[in-house]
Amino acid sequence: MENEIENLHSPFIPRDEHHQDEKNEESQRLISSSSTKSTENSPVKQVALTVPITDDPELPVLTFRTWVLGIAAQIAVVPLGHWMASNLPNGSLFRGTRWEFSMNPGPFNVKEHVLITIFANAGAGTVYAIHVVTAVKIFYKKNITFFVSLLVVLTTQVLGFGWAGVFRRYLVEPAEMWWPANLVQVSLFRALHEKEERPKGGLTRTQFFLIAFTCSFAYYVFPGYIFQMLTSLSWICWAWPKSILAQQVGSGLHGIGIGAFGMDWSTISSYLGSPLASPWFATANVAAGYVLLMYVVVPITYWLNIYKAKTFPIFSNHLFTSTGSIYNVSAIVDSNFHFNQEAYDKQGPLYLSTFFTMTYGVGFAALSATIVHVALFHGREIWDQSKASLKEKKMDIHTKLMRRYKEAPDWWFWVILVVNIAVAIFACEYYKEQLQLPWWGVLLACAIAFIFTLPIGVITAIANQAPHLNVITEYIIGYIYPGYPVANMCFKVYGNISMKQAVTFLQDFKLGHYMKIPPRSMFIAQVVGTLISSLVYLSTAWWLMETIPDICERHNSSSVWTCPGDTVFYDASVIWGLIGPRKIFGGEGIYGAVNWFFLVGAIGPIFVWLATKSFPNQEWIRLINMPILIGATSSMPPATAVNYTTWILVGFLSGYVAFRYAPEWWKRHNYLLSGALDAGLAFMGVALYLCLGSEQLSLNWWGNELDGCPYASCPTEKGVVVLGCPVVD
């Protein structure tokens, strides 16, 4: 009977009364034996402190309430769910058929809440492929139809399911793959659903959450509207208001950010995720990588004037001419949306700021470091897991409990994979004039995603930091197929975002694993949520681009529609797609030496591995993770220095100070606090936009002048003239 629980209340899954087999009988034996071992728990300490080792398989999961509430916020669904449980009719529909289900199968429960959140999470993040549409329509001012845009968005978003299905046995079932970010969610679900008595002199988890949520909600009105300078406080700029050098050093938004900090949770968590969810070893690696790049490499290359660095801002993602003016990209695009060599020769080569150049270098290094690190430190585990997948394998308590439920079969994932690749090839071939990418480009992008999903998934699952493939995908197609910017962008989204989507799906699978959600219900909720979100996101973005004048225009500094992510995406398409890496990082380019970063990244993990073998008793050496350390600044741009400095500080206070010196507080409140801060920020952010932002109402006073460092973006080369900047003699 337990094997049928998953399907009993699911309106879209037919019931099968004859699926008991030897595997399920064996799983029941394992579960029964494990239930007597009350001390059995996860080998990962953070998981053992956070995730319950119990399961109630009688709880309905994929219910009518799940589908209705899947589009609501994580916190708001709790009262709505209880209201529906009290008021909806509890009779069954389609009684006596294989599609029988109930609109109200009983009290609203935690498993429904988890699945609703996963359903909503499928549409909570950015739909990456919309950057392609924005770049073509807004920046290049070329034609792309809604239907073609929809094909690209759908295929790139759903393609990751295929890779997730292939690698789930390596990245979900093993206890060592613990996915730290999920523990925030687990803590939140437990606080909202588990009953507990108030400890003497303290607060229940629910009370703590509500207080933290209320404070976060009320506070965000200040950095979000009244006093926006709280997002980046750069005291060095205030001390030396006329010094370019001081403002380059001190600015948290346009400089290297020494001494800059933010008193705004969105500043802290918007790019690197919650620092409260980051294990301390990962936070320390990020801190080391950030300090090395921003406080050592960038200043040295700038003040030594390497690549004419002083002609440009020290921290910028803009594209420049040799004289320091903004590069006119439109002038080098011909009427066929192709690179115009003659116009390029006339305007001259493209230059980058020293910061932008170095971020590409560390992107190269992080990629090679990821491959070598995973091979050296996790190669044996992956090989053992591959062999174990063919026979009975060692399971932790959570995997044993999950054996109660029918697994989503592999062929579901393979069908999604094959269909999406076929549709992507059709779109690129039939609409080649708009997308520019040939059929072989789709297959090559998929091959890259397949190769890197496992190593990047391993890094994310143990350290909560995910290296990116955007640079390498741009680099490869730019060399093979230069002069076609849309082809470059499409190749990047098929290679990079399908991998990122796979990692996101795997993370949600692990959350379902911790909360004992039937895998088939998980699969359906994720697929449907992704399809709905893709259509909604594209429709909304299309409407905004059609109705808002000068949206995403850089010259319109007074507009709230600045689109920093789209701007970075567009700049990258110019560098790698339109002009091509040969003319920038190759033999014809200025920045050829940056390619040595590939070698540096590959060598780094080898030194760490040799050190662990030479000094086996020094545990701290094993915690050095070169892919994280080297790729620490992969979110820059659009992330800035203040995002990193404040994130590192909070991560230190949580992951080291609280975890080590206040473990009981950390166990009860750390992840819960993260969820409360996220929720309060989200609710106030929506309220501010609906009440004030949509009406273009703003406060004009010095407290809303972000950063207060007007000279941070000025050049320091003698004689270079930039509007608003003093000329250096």
C-alpha cells in the first residue's frame, strides 16, 4: 500500500495497483531495519543538525492545493493552504477510475508545502535566454519574433532535465552531496509545520521566524526607497571627495571596495546567495579569491598601466576605444547583422578595463581548475558510484526512506532530452536568419553541458558555489564561428544555461530527498513549473520591451530600467560573437596573454592535491578548493565589490563564529534567519514596486545618491578627457 501513496491524490498520474516487485520488498526490509536505529543519521554534520530522519508516507503530496498554490509565495501559501483544507469539498472526483483524486485530501501538510515551493522555484529564477531577446531587440535593434524567442526560451530551460536525470545518482543519493542551500529551506519548513513548546526564556522557531521576517520587511523600506545609500556605504570616498585614487580604492560600486559595506540584505545575498547557507570553508575560499583578484591582481595591473589600463575606469564592464571613449558597436554591424571589418579598422581595436580583462582570465582559470580538481579529489568517488549504480549500494538514512517511493524512470528524462535537442536544431535551422546558429552548434553546446554538469554539480553540492560555463562557451563558438553575435548568444544559453538548469533541478531533487517527496511528483511539478514560468517571463519581458521607452538604455541614468545583467550579456556578445576572440584574445588581439590563465587554473589543484598527500594530518589543506578560490568573482560583473565584502563578513559571522561558538543557536536559528530575511525582503520589494515604483515616485536627496563616489569611474591617464571627470595633468 505504501508504494501507491504517491499516486493516490495525484490528478495527473494513473494508479498502478500491481507495481510491487523484489526491489520494493527489499527497500521495505531496509526501511524497517533502519527504523530501529534511532541514532542513524547523515555523516554531514550540518545535515544531521537540520534534516529530520523521519518520514510519514501517508501524507498526500501532489494535490489540487499544490497546483493552485504553486504560483504563490512560500510564506503566503501556509494560511492559504490551511484555508483551502477547511473550506474545499473533500469528496473525490472521477471516483472509481484510474484518475480518481480529491480536491481536499485532508489537513494541509509539509510535503504539499515543499512541492508547492519547488513548483514555484521552477519559475523563481531568471530565464536566462531572455537576455538573447533583449540584446537583439534593444541593443542591436534587430528583428526576432515572439515564436522564435519562445522556442529558444523553452528548450534552454527544459533541456537541463535531461542532464539532471543522467547525473542524479551521483549528485542526489550520496550523503556527501549535501547541497547546503537546501538546509535553509528545510529549517523554514520545519518552523512553519512542526509543533514545539516554547523553551524557557526563549522563542519557538516559528516565533523567531515571524520576528525576523517582520524586521526584515520593515527595514527594507530604508535601503529600498528612503535611504538607498545603505546599499553601499563607502567612507573612504567621503573622506577624500576630490581624489580619483581614493574613490577608485573605496567605492563599493565602481571601485575595488576597500572599506565599503552594505546594510541591505539584497546587497548581501543577491548574487552569491545567502551567506548563512555557505559552509565556512567555501566562504573562506571565496574570500581568498576575492582578495587576491580585487586587492592584488587588479590594482597591480592597473597602476602598472598594463593594456593601457589607466585610460579606462579601474572597475567597468563597458567597451572602450583606445582613447577612453565608449566603443560604438552599432558602427561595426552591417545591414546583414554581421561583422563589418572595414568599419572596425576605422574605429580601431576594442579595449577592456583592467577589471573586466582579469575577470575573463579568472573565468578561464576556474574552468580548467574545476575539471582537474574534481578528477583528483572526487574521481574515485565518481568511479565507485558508477560501479555501485549497477548493484546494491550503501545508503544513508534519507536514501533508505526514499526507497518507499517509485523512482522517476530514466526514459522520462531521455525523452525530454531528445525532444528538446530536436526542437532546438529545428529552430536554429528553420529560423537561421534570426538565430544564426547552425545545427552542429546545438550539438556541440549540448556536449559541453553534458561534460561539465557532473564536475560543476559536485562543487555546488559540497560548497554552495557554482562555476559558470558562459566564458568557455562564448570562447569556443567565437573561435569556430566568428562574426555572428546571435549565434554566440544562443550557443552560450544552450551550453551554459542547460547546465545551470540541471544543477538547479538536482538541488530541488535533493530538497525533495530530504523532505521525502515522491520523485515522480517532483518531476511533474518541476516540468510544469518551468514551462509556465518560461511563458510568463517571456510574455512579461516582451510587453516591457514594447511599452517602456528607452528601456535598458545606458545613457538614461534616471530610469529604473537599467538592465545590468542584459548589458553584460550584450557586451559579451560583442566581444566573443561580433568581433570574436581571435581579434581580442587571439593572435590578432591585444589580450592574448590572458590565455595563460587556463594553465594557471589547471596547475592550482595539482599543488593542493600534492600538499594533501605530503601533509595528510593538515586538514586545512584539504579545505582549499581551487575552483571556488579562483572562480570566486565569477558573478562580477554585474556583482560589485560591496556585494562581496559584505557577503564575506556575514558568512564569517555565521559559518565560523556562530557555528563554532554558539552551535545551539546556529542549529535552531541560522538557516531560519536566512529564510526570514529573504522573505521579508521579497515582500517589501514587491510592495515598494506596486505602491511607488510603478508610479515612478522617488525621493531626491543625498541619502539616495548611491555610493557617493562620483570620481571612481574616472581614468587617471594624463590628458584623457571624460565628461564629469577632472583631467589629470
